[in-house]
Amino acid sequence: MTDNITGKIIKGVGGFYYIHLPDNRIFECKAKGVFRNQNIKPTVGDNVLMDIIDEQALIGNIRDILPRENSLIRPMVSNVDQAVIIFALSDPKPNFNLLDRFLIMMDRQDVKTIICFNKSDLVSGEEADKLKRIYEACGYDVIITSTYSRGDLSSGKEDGVDRLQALIKNKTTVFAGPSGVGKSSLLNAINPNANVQTGTISEKIKRGKHTTRHSELIWVGEDTYIMDTPGFSSLFVEEMECEELKEYYGEFVQFQNGCKFIGCVHINEPVCGVKNALSEGKISKLRYDNYKQLYEELKSKKKW
Ligand SMILES: Nc1nc2c(ncn2[C@@H]2O[C@H](COP(=O)(O)OP(=O)(O)OP(=O)(O)O)[C@@H](O)[C@H]2O)c(=O)[nH]1
Ligand SMILES: [Mg+2]
Ligand SMILES: [Zn+2]
């Protein structure tokens, strides 16, 4: 029996945890360590100390959970470095309100988010570039990808999948986004060995046929993991005062000097630097409209 091996939980199903070791073996473990007295539940992403029970059968036991750098609630995962939120430019059409909700949710959990617009083969270059500029102006890294037509070198354009690959190296990254946008396809493009199931969207149920159902970490190279998550179609921004919302719209900040009222929320106040910037086209109407909609929803405490 070998003790105290360090590994990472990549999956948890029915009381079993799957521990990935640096040598790329995966052990099926139960959790019987001392941490159980402290009421800590092992979570995907946890680095753990494992005892090997049966080397041949790849069975072990989790002895201890190493200290967490962070621990997200949605999705439930530990030690995350960053998130990539993926939307399709078309099929399905992007829901920008949902995108903002996700950006806010990750910001509230102190996780850096990169935006990836996939399926660039389905829209014009101008359309993709316009969106890229809008979200870059809000302070986000934006990548345009296609898993269908990669590396159009004739146009001299950098391939988005290559850029994504570079951005995730040596990190643990959560891939999130609506169903059918190509999260699993991108994962396979980055690492063909990942071999994650993907699927065409069924017209009837509007869901991918091989839709991802469990969050799972996938090892894609040394110190590099990606968490593939099931698609979501709605998100609820909880426990926030409507007055707080503006803090999550980073591009507003530089214009707030122009607001007459302290605590201006940029909705109905006269003399507002943000609304002024909006009318001059310095703030995107798309973003402002989503801000306003979320503000009203938070104000009326309506759940969504
Ligand atoms: N046109 C086009 N289609 C793509 C692209 N990437 C993926 N697809 C297709 O989109 C469909 C959905 O892809 P998936 O990778 O399964 O999507 P997903 O985001 O993992 O979906 P869920 O697991 O349901 O959340 C599949 O039919 C893919 O072949 C792309 O760049 N362009
Ligand atoms: Mg998937
Ligand atoms: Zn204002």
C-alpha cells in the first residue's frame, strides 16, 4: 500500500471520486479521511492526498483534502484560475443578457472571465469583430473561434482556437455557456485526446443530443485542466442590491465623474455621465440596455 500521493479530483459520482495523478492514471476512491470530522465535502478540483489500496485495480482512498485556493458555488468546483464563457455567434443566437449575468456571477466569485464567441464560420467577420470590440471595451479578453474552419491563414488572421489553447495553458479553466454553443467541441479541438461527446441540436427538444450532463475536469496537459459543464439557459443574480449592479459594469466607471448625484445609478437621474457617454456612443447600447433590464429586475426583486 502506498500512502500520501497527491492528485486532483476530476469527477464525483455516487460517493466515488476519481483522482487524476500527474502520471495520468485515474484512481477510483472513497473518502474516508480525517476531514470528514470537519464536515468538508470533497469537490471536483480539490487537490488531495490519496492512499493507494489496489494499484492494479486503480482503487484508493482520499486521506486528506489540501487547502483550497478558492471554491466556487456555481459551478461547484475548487481551485479555479479562470472561466471561459462560450456563446455561439449563431445557432443558437447569443443571448447577451445571459452573458452579462454570467459575467456578473463570476465577478462576484472573483474569477476572471474570458469571453469566447464560437461558430465564427456562420457569420460575417464584421459582425464578430463588432462584438469583440464591444466586450473588449468593457475590459474582457475576447476570442473568436470556429471548430469547423480553423486557421484561415490566407487572411493572415490568428486562429482563435490556438489563442484559447495558449490562454488555458498551466491553468484550471471552467468552460461554461448555453447548450449547443460548442463547449465540448472546443475542448476536443484543444485536446483531441479529450474525446468529449458532442451533439447536434435536436430541433424538437432544442438540446444537444450528446449534451454534457455532469461537470467534469478534463486533463489536457501538464498542470492544465478544463472543466466541461452542462449548458445553462437561465441564471439568477442573487443577493444583490440594485444599487450595487453598476460596479459590475466596469466600462461605466470612467464616466461617473460626469454624474451630478452621488450614488447615481444611471437610470433616471438628470445630468448623468454614463447616459451622456451612451448618447455619444462611448458606451455600448447593448450593454446599457442589459444593465437597465437587470437593474429593474433586481429592484422589483423579481426572480429569474
Ligand atoms: N457551425 C459550427 N458548428 C459548431 C462549431 N462548434 C461546434 N459546432 C456544432 O454545434 C453543436 C453543439 O456542439 P457541442 O460541442 O456539443 O455543444 P456544447 O456547448 O458542449 O453543448 P451542451 O453539452 O449541450 O452544453 C454540434 O453539432 C457541433 O458540431 C463551430 O465552430 N461552427
Ligand atoms: Mg457539451
Ligand atoms: Zn449617472
